[in-house]
Amino acid sequence: MQLGIRLHDIKKAPLEERLAIAHEQGFACGHLALGKVISEYPVDDSALTPGLALYLKKLFAKNELDIAVLGCYLNLANPNEESLAKIKKRYLTNIRFASLLGAGVVGTETGAVNEAYKFEERNHSEEALEIFIKNVRPVVEYAEKMGVIFAIEPVYKHIVCNPKRARRVLDEIASPNLQIIFDPVNLLDSSNYQSREEIFAEAIDLLGEDIAMVHIKDFVVQDNQLVSVAAGTGEMDYSQIIRFMKERKPYVHATLENTVPENAVAAREYIQGLWDKCEII
């Protein structure tokens, strides 16, 4: 396992300082969301030049960090055609950028059927899934041309809300360049979290061969809602996930989420400790 962190969870600072902190804290990789961690220069589509990609690549190498994910979390089911066209263009630009940057994957969630990118029951409909598959197909085709892995992250409140729907997307697109970001907590909701072990087992069974990287966080229940928190501070039992990773994906990128500067190292040590104690026969 190559354990990393979302760079926007590190204290607010210029990117180069954030990378130095990540290295000092013992992380091996980072989740890079350009707009969330870079404010000192523009990162709009026209700014994503080969020169910027190679500059960032050098910064990460200097700090001995991989770029596990180039995050491009937009709504590929946006019903506004003008907005959708801009979103598709942003994905293509990020894929081209990632090909120069050397990012492990370009990561995305799977959207909602409204412009606000909010949960509604229709997100879980057959119509919504068909819309997403139609809109993601040309993005994946471009990823193939650029030699980049495009990875979707199933999230309960979004269109690809469970392992079965994720498997269907993979099968219908049928591309070696389409893979999965496995975020166990994001498969949960107040309605199903008590069945989490079964849900995780199903995800590993249906998606395991196509999981490219893993997001690691924890959760607590407040007012009948799940609230994401740092690993080791909530209700998650990560033994099943760690065993899957260690047995089948030993060098997989895994990035911590929902840490704060005060608990990032403790969360890393907690997960690393579970990994070290996990015995593979």
C-alpha cells in the first residue's frame, strides 16, 4: 500500500509547502484537486499547459510523492446542455494534463440529474444511469487515446450508487481505461450503514479486479446522518478492506480523506498499523 492524503486537507498554504508537509508526515502520494490547492496561479483549462504539468511533476518528485489522483469531480449528468459541454471539455483537458503529469488516475464521481449536483431519488433511476453512461463514454474513449486511467467513484447519493450499478457501467463501456475508485464509506447512507460489511463484500466481489485506488476515511452517525471523519475516529472496521488490499493490490494508492492537520499523522499511523498487523497466509 502506498498511503497518501488529499492535499486540500493539509493546512492552507502554497502547493510546494503542502507537498513538503505531506512528505514530512510520512505520506507516499497525494490526491490533487487543482482548484482546491492552487491559488497562487491560474488552473483553468487554458492554463493546463505541458509546461505546468512538467513543473508540477518535478515538485511532486522533489518531495517523493506520487500523484495518486488528479481530481475532476464534476457532474456528467448535468441537464443544462451548455454547462455539460463545458464539463466535458474540462474532463478532456484534465485527461490530457494527466498524461503529462503522470497521475495514477483522473478521478470523478458520477453526478446527479440536476444542475445543483444534489441528491434526489431520480439519481437512482434507470434513466439517470443511461444518461451517465452515454455522457461518460466519449470521455473514456479520449482517456484511451491519451493512455490515461479514468476512474469513477461510486457514491450512494449519486447516480452510480452501489456496486451493481458500477459493474454495469464497467461492462457497458468495456474499456481497460475505465476503473474504480473504491471509497467504502461513500457507499453508505443512514439507510444501509448497518449492513456495511455485506456492502463492502459485494463491492470487492463485483469490482475488485477493476479497483485502481482506494479512499480511506471513517464515519460517525449524528442526527441519523452519516458524517465523514478521519480514519480511526469513527465506526469503521477496516479489516476486510485492508485484507483485500494487501492480498490483491499490495502497492495500491490509498489516500486518506476528511483528516485535519491535527489528526492526519494519527490517521496514517492507524491505517498503517492495521496493514502491518494484517497477516496474509
